[in-house]
Amino acid sequence: MAEEDEAVRVLQSLRGKICEAKNLPPCHGPNKMRDCFCTIKLDQEEVYRTKVVEKSLSPFYGEDFYFEIPRSFQYLSFYIYDKSFFQKDLPFGKVSIRKEDLCKCNCKDSWFALHLVDANSEVQGKVHLEVKLNELITETGLVCQQLVVRIIECQGLPLVSGQSGDPYASVSFVGPSRLDQKRTKVKKKTSNPQFDETFYFEVTRNSSYTKKSHFQVEEENIEKLEIRVDLWNSENLVQDIFLGEIKVPVKILRNDNGHRAWYLLQPKDNGNKPAKCEDLGSLRLSISYNEDCVLPSKYYSLLNDLLLKSSDVKPVSASAVHILGEVCKGKQEAVLPLVRLLLHHKKLVPFLHALAELDLQQTQEANTIFRGNSLATRCIDETMKLVGKYYLKVTLKPILDEICDSCKTCEIDPIKLKEGDNVEVNKENLRYYVEKVFKVIVQSSMSCPTLMCEVFNSLQILAKNQFPEDLHVKYSAVSSFVFLRFFAVAIVSPHCFHLRPHHPDAQTSRVLTLISKTIQTLGSWCSLSKNKLSSFKESYMCDFFKVFQEEKCIDSVKKFIDEVSSVQSKEPSGVNESIILKEGEVVKRAQGRNRIRKVHNFKRRWLRLTNREISYHKQSGKESLYSILIKNIIAVEKLEERCFNRKNMFQILSVDRPERPLYVQGSNCVEANEWIEIITRLSRCNHKRLRVYHPCAFLSGSWMCCKNTDEKAVGCTSCIGGSPANIQLAIDCDREAERIFSLFQANLPRLQKMEDACGSIDVYQGPQEQDESAHFTIQDSRVTFKTLQQITAVVNELAKFHEQYRIKRSTRAKYGSEENPIGTK
């Protein structure tokens, strides 16, 4: 495995929810309320921001987040800010969690106390230095020791006002009776300054040396001497900004005259007392951090073989995939990697068929079909979310934008009506919204993804076979998913499906809830054999539904379900419409213009990516200034920071102008990584994609990377995104297999209990004790036992490879190296 160490990938991701805050301190002055928003930061880089909640000391956010983390970090922090319209927004409380402690709060919904935001504790980055102790002989023949401190470089310093700063280092030699201080030159516009400056300090002197501020020889005590390096950002008109410090005791040179290492920057030890936690309130968060150590593909071949043959195992409850769902206490954590892996290998539909068949065998009545949270229903839910996200955008986004941007009052519950509300006007508003949403749904069958149609077709066949006398069951089998678990959920929580940027406010959320309840009821009408109005719990909803033409709605729903359950080829329709996949504000560099006036080369623009083209605009909603067709993109790669002294830059190269890349700067590392991923995914199968590219720009007559003076010269570095892949879904099979391995490994004790239960059943066929094994679904104990043994063997073998890699990495990453700097706990 030695030669394959470089192929091992360590991938990080963060998923969670910013729920709410409570007991925030009131503002000074007559208006005690606050207008607050919350941000997420990796160290000091903001990667997510919620909406502003106005006039509240207990703001509710309810915003889910998920992103890949493309770099190393020390702290994950959540900041509560006061929104100001006339000056800079200021944070007044934060929750900071060390990376090493994230595992303690994984998948837990918890309250965290807010702490004071101290400017001297907001640090990020690391510094590389070298320290030596030399002996000098003076003119009088005395031996004098000289301390040599070399500041080599820094990495990962924080951005200042969104841009790379102007850092410098202050180097101090500190003792009980001395403070000698020197400083480096200021390095302009960089987060990774290369200083390479050396400073000299005398450690011992002749006792007759009487220069002020210096000490006598007898006062010298090596135990109390230290080197302190402070990093600052140079500000012209205001006070310099503290970026972090390190302290290195001189006693480390006692046994060795030289010391060279990387150090993590630390907060300033200024003796400030932290504010009391209860004074600042608290923040409720749900956090799930994953770090996947992904081995080369060949190590997962046995595990993949075991998983991919699951649909052929009889009974399916004895398959590896079903067993994973059984042993994981939270089935949902197993569902996503399973669905993605099976989908990539085109094994998903037959497996869902087998799972649904098992589910139906345990269903006694047709009116309760697919109503539980079984492994089958959860896998189908995840499949719809995964392959149907663009279907939702085409179908629902326009009408949801209309509802959320100009939300009319729709409250029809007499108890919740406010003074001055007119229930008849509200009822008419709600009817208008519901009819528009219902219409776009039942007319959207041509846009439904083929894979969803195959799943719905399979559900219909199984339902009719299980309940042949029920004429409505073929509709209820599908409507319980497509209306209840797909459209209705997307309507009530549009932010979770990327249909809206944030969680809606209270009034809009209530309107969406009423629309969602109505849509799921209309969708189930065709499957109800009894009086439709008797199915409503609330009398006001029963009264409201009288405005709809029952037979007409039923016919529309039946026609829609029949169409989305058909596997016959359909004429392409809505799927070819232009779909906005991602958009947001970026900084763009002018392409070939203003090369002399570099200050004006970078401008803020609105970047929009659709399934057809990528374009930039002066502002959101304005006409396109420039666009590139997706089919003409030949490379999307990162740009080195040294080109323009800017972080998070990437370049888009096209067939039309290969020598003039479009240079774009993302707002943060996560945003830039998402842009690169999604554009690469769309263009990866283009015919003329480049194999090599220039990681730097062509400036001052040559490429900064390879020094070639020919502007049209072939690239000098291999492209990262050059291999063909699934265009619609970027599925990393090795990563999904690694996640499944981690779940099996974490649940080895439960696998053993299931194995014991199989042995018990096989030996004794009588009543079983009601312990944990009673919750396992074991239809054939012998087949299940065999699969369990295969799983255990594969997991143990993979665990050996992981342990070998962990040992090699820990041996290679010496404490004080760039990968493992001093200061990492």
C-alpha cells in the first residue's frame, strides 16, 4: 500500500441545522429588540449566512446547511450578528467548537451557550520559523550566546474585509527583565506571506554592560526566556489588526542548538475575563461532521460486490443492504450512501422493488399502504430527492417565488385569525394559490425523471398484485410518495430543496403549510373510496374544500399518476427548459482589458449557471453581459493565489477563447469549490476538454507557472476534472462505499447480536425472548447468518487497510510539520 498512499483521499463534509436562539441580551435604548442573523465560519472564513430575523430576542432561523469542506481548519464557529443599516454589522456572541470536539455533538440537537466575541481571540493560520543558538567570542575573549530567529513564512492567514491583507510579523525576545522587539517588512495583499527574514538577539552579556533596558548576566534564566511572534495586518489610518501569536520557550534549545517547526497561531493571552454565558443567551444547533478516509477503488471491490447483489438475495431481508438498515439505529444515515451507490451501478430500481415487496407483505390493509418509515419508504424518499431536484425546480420554483415574494394572507382557521382579517378574502387567496400549484403539478408529468417513473411503475404493479380487489390501490401506492412525500414536503420546506434561499418567515410559512395540506389531500382523493370530506379533521378545511370540483380534481390526479407511472418513452418537454442550477455574487476579472490599470480589473458581478450556459450580469435580474455555452467549456480549474493575491479563485476556459480564461473569485472556499464542482459535472463529457492547463495567469509577458512567454502555449499541469462521469449526478462511489464501511464498523456489536439471533432461531424454533433481537427482521436465519459472516469478514479486512494507512500517516506527519503543526490538540 506504500505506493498508493498518495491516492488516499481525506474528504470532509458538514451537515446540520441552525435552529434558533434564545435569551439574547436586549439592545441599549428604548427599542430593546434586535435584528439578528447567524453565520457559520471555518476559522475566520464565513461560509454560510442565514436570513435576518427582525425585532426578536429569541430569533427562529430553521435553516439547514450542507457543504463539502475543501481545506483544513481548527474551529467551526457560529456567530450571532446585529444587523445595522448605517454601519458595519457587529457580532455580539459566538459558539466555537474545535474540530477534534465535533464528534461529541454529531447528530445531536443541542443548546450551546453564546460567548463573548473578543477581537484578540479571532485567529487563523500557521507560521513557520527556525530558531538557533550560536556561540560568539567577543573582543575581550568572553563567550557570548546569540539567539537567531528566522521567520520563514505563514499560511492561511484570514481575509481582511473579504480580501487578502497586508501582514507583517513582530518578533520579541521576552524575559523577566527584558523585552527586545523587532519586525519584518509588510507583505502586500497576501494570505500566505513569504518573509524569510532573520533576527539576532544576545542571550548573555558581560556583567559590566549597562545599556538601559538590558539585564545583568546573573538575572539570565533560560527557563523564563521565550520568543514571541505576533502577526498583524498593517492598516494605514487605523490601528493594526491582530492576526494571532505564538510563544516558543528558549529551553527547547537546551539539548539541541537548532529548532525548525510549524506553529498554529493562537489567541492573544491578554487576561480578559470572559463574559458570563447566561448574559449572552444560547443557540440551538444540530451538527453532523464527517471525515472520510477514502482508499483506492480496489479496496472496496468485495464490499461493493456484496452490496450490489442485494436485489438478487432471497429473501431480501437477508441481503447486505437490508442488514445495514437493520443494524443502524438511525436508518436515515444508511439510506443516502446506499441509494447513491446503487443508483450509480444501475441496481437501485430492482432493489427498491424487492424492498417494497417486503413492505407490502407486512401490510394488512390497502389504506395503510406505504405509510410507515420503513427502509423501503426512506430509500424511495431519498431517491426522489436525489433525482427529482431539477424536476422540482422546473415545476414549483416559479410559483413558490411568487407566493413567497408577494405573500397574501391566507389564514382560514377562525382561532388564528387576526383582528381585521376577512376570512372570505383569505379563502379566495388560498384557493388561488392552491389551484396554481395543483395545476403546475398535474401538468408536469413530461418533466418527471425516467427513474422516478420506473419506481412508480414498480410500486403500482406490486400494489395491484397484493390487493387485486382494490381498484384505488394503484393510485394510493404512488400518491403516498409523489404528493405526500415529494411535492407537499417541498412546498412546506422550499429551502430544504434549494427552491428558496432561506426558511420562510412565520406568515409565509403558515401559507405554505395550508397549501401543502391541501395539495396532499387533493392528491389522495383518487385513492379514497369513502366520502372525501369525512377525511378532514378540521371543520374549516372541510368547508374550504367544497370550493373544489371533486370529480375534475380526481380525474386530473389519476391522469397525472398514470403518466408518471408509465415507463413508455415520452417526448421531452420541461426537462429541456433552462433550469437555474446555481447563482450568486462573485468577483470577476476583466478578460484582456485594463491590463495596465489593475485596480479596476476586478468587478462584482452576478454569476448564473443553467443547464445550458454560464453567464454573468451586472446585478441579479439584469441582462447578461457575457455567456459561455456549457457545451463549449473545456476546463474548470483552481487558480493559484499568487497570481492576483486573491483567495478562492478559479478559471473557466472555453473553445471560443482558450487563451482568455474567465477568472472568477468565489465569496469563500466552500462557494468556490461548489462552483468548480457543478460546472465540472455539467461539462465533464464535452468532446474537446483539456488534459492540461495553466494554474497561473499570463502576466507581464509570461505564464507565472511555467515562465513560458507564448500566451497560446499548452498548459503545464494536468487537469483535475478531466475524467468522464455521470453528468446528472456526481456520485463518488468510493466515498459512498467508505461511508457504508464506517457504518458497518460502528455497528459491529449489533451485527454480532443479529448473528447470535440467527443462531438461536436455527437451533430453537420456539418463542424467542423479547430482547433486542426481536427488532431484527430475520426471515431466513441461515441465509442471513451467511451474509452477516461475509459482512464481518469484509469490514475487518478494510479496517486493517485503514489502520495501516493511519499508522503511516501519523509516522510521516511529525509533530511540528506542515501537516501537523505545533498547537494542534
